[in-house]
Amino acid sequence: MGLSALEGHRLLSEATLGAAEGFAVNAGTAAWITQRSPDKETPNEDAALIAPLGDAGVLLAVADGAGGMPAGQVASKLALEQLLAAVQAADPREALRGAVLDGFEQANDAILATRNGSGTTLAVAAIYDGKLRTYHVGDSQILVTGQRGSLKLQTIMHSPVGYALESEMLDEEQAASHEERHVVSNLMGSLDMRIEIGPEIKLARFDTVLLASDGLADNLLSDTIVEAIKSGPLERKLDALAQQCRAAMLGATNPHPDDLTLLAWRRGR
């Protein structure tokens, strides 16, 4: 499949893609795929956003509507719409960080205003002039890998298991099988929502930024993920990663079926 040039933003909500779609966007390439959990017939509660920032950047976001709460797909879409509106109203050269934070706060207020009890995670990668900063609430993850497989950044999941993993009280295999794996301690749509802001990092040529709902980390280890996406055509790599993850969801050993969304961007120059 050839890459189409992405000039305006694209937002996926309540969607299922049988194969990854790829785009050429601002000094790089992007691709995404989203699929409903194999064990349910209700809507896919994940949402994803790709939005060019002027002619020198791109905004990437994944939101995972909270399972077990009402209208998760409403919350995830609303979060991305509010984020996009805030960023589009700002000059990315001067006010990108503030605009993203405003977007989080406006999204949280909008979800609370629905009064339907919904919630969502929100993971955002803001890339401008070759530099990346991450922002997230919840357990959707962002990671950055070099083309040789070095893991340059991985966000901490906002959950008891995520914090135990970060503090090395659990290893990845123990975390994957933990009975509280799906407990999330920080969500959009709550009065005590808190935003974690990552450091600004300079992206090297061919670095890959991956955002994913927790259906990925719950089923595959980080070494497997990095090896799968570090190099090669993004569409083909996301297709293979999604297939590998779905096989794990349907497997006999410790499966964690869930909605799955993968969104990647690779610097081309």
C-alpha cells in the first residue's frame, strides 16, 4: 500500500481496521491500526488521532475508554476532540506545551460534564522540529526506539502494577499475569486526574515513536514490541505486531483479550 500525504487531521473512533493504514506526514511516516477485542461485540472503545502541526511537527494521541465503565467510546473520542481543538487554537512554535496541557484539562472537564460516569486514558506525543515531549494519563503507553533496537523512552503505566514494574518489585512476566493488571489509578474524567509530562528528547533519524492502548503491553513483552517495530515499513510492522498480539489474546497461556490500538511515527530526516 502506498503512503498518502496527510494534510489535515485524522481521528479514529469506534473503528476496526483489518490492515494498518500509513501516511506521509511532516518529515516522517505514520501508521495506525485499531481492532475490537476478540471476546466482545460491543464497540471498540479506543480512539486515535494524527494531526500535523504546521509544516514541522505532528501530534499523535491514543485514548482507551475505560472498560467496565459506561460509554468508554464516548469518553475516548471526546478527549481527542478537545485535545485537537486546544492545539489547533495555538501556535505550535511558541505554545505547544501549554496547548496540550489545556487540551487535557478541557477534555477532563468535558468528560465530567457528560455526567455519565465514563472515563478514558489519554497518551499524547507532541513532535515539533525533531523534538518529542510526551504527556499521559492512565495506562496507555508511549515508547521510543532507535532503528537498532535501543529503547530510548517508555512511559510508566498509571496503575499499581505499572508502578510495581517501574520500581522492579515485579518483572514484566509477573506483571502480565498479576490479578490487578487491569486496575488503573489515574483516568480522564475524574476530579483528581493528574498529567504526567515527559522530558523533551531529540529524535534521531529513523527513531520510531509508538503509542498503544494497554491491549499491547498486557499481551506482549517490551523486548518483543521493540524488536517488532524498530525498523522496516511501519504498516507491515504494525500489521505483524497486531497479529502477534491478537494471537496472544486468543492463546491458552495467560491471555488478556482487549481492544487494541497501535499508532506509530518514524522520523525520516
